[in-house]
Amino acid sequence: MDRSNPRPKPRRPEQLASVESAAAHVDVSTRTIRRWISSGLLPGYRVGPHLVRVDLADLDQLAQRIPTAGS
């Protein structure tokens, strides 16, 4: 087995939240969160057969600072 190029371990989710909690966290609708998941913009995690969860750290990384004339 070649160990010169090991596969990176996937990052483990830190703090999983429901779609509803995630939407409230960034003040958007649950439909927006689900749309971001389905488009690949936001990773979603299935817990069991029906529950979908979102890592709040992933959600926070979506926020980008808007450059202004003064900066």
C-alpha cells in the first residue's frame, strides 16, 4: 500500500443545526437554506432517513465582507 499520498480525512461537522435553526442563524428562510444545499453552495448532512442538518461553521463561511470605498 502506497502511503506517500494519503487521502485527506474529511472534516467532521462541528455543530450541526436543523434547517430551521440555520435559517434563523443567518436570517433567511428555510427554503433558502434548502436551495443552498441542493445547489451545492452549502453542505448538508442527513441524519437518519429524513432529518437534514447544517454545520453552522459552513454557514458562517458563506458570509463575505463587502469592500467599501474606505477600505
